[in-house]
Amino acid sequence: MNNNRVMVDLGVERIIGVEKGKEKIAVEIKSFTSDSTIHAYYEALGQYIFYSDLLEFKESDRKLYLAIPTDAYERLQENDLIKMSLDWRSIRLVLINIKENRIVKWIR
């Protein structure tokens, strides 16, 4: 079976300012429900890099964000290697409060 279709979870536009106009983005949503924070990050990072590469070739004006729950972000920040990886790769994040179903913060 040959399946060459890849889909990112959500594509949206968000206004970043009157002077800058609109920024086209795509959001990859991850729940981080695994018992292992490192394993969940490893999987999310691999998908983020892959989708980011695809967007660079197909829609270079669209920027990719990784949406994660705020509690998952706090767990990631407890691990120095993961913090270093997030910074080094310049991962764009959307922090989400799952209980309130709202965006808490855009990072980068």
C-alpha cells in the first residue's frame, strides 16, 4: 500500500499585529499522556521535524506550532536535555489549558 498523504492536525491563520498582517500557521496537537515524558517528547519532536520539513517544501509561508497541555510543558521544563532541545531547535509551542479548553500562551 502506498500512502503519500500526511496531515497536520489543524491549519489556521492568526493575526499577529496590524503592522505584520497575518501569519499562516499549522498546529500539531499532542496530549503527552505517556508515562514517559522523554518518550512522548521524542515522538512529538520527530513528528514536528517531519511536518516542519514538509511545510518548508509545500507551504514555506506557513509556520508549524506544537500544541501541548500546560502540565506537559511544566514536566518538559524539569528535564535539562529537553529544555536544551526545545531551545536549540526553536520549537514553536502553543500551551493549552485542557480543563478550561483555552490557549494559555504562544511561545516563539
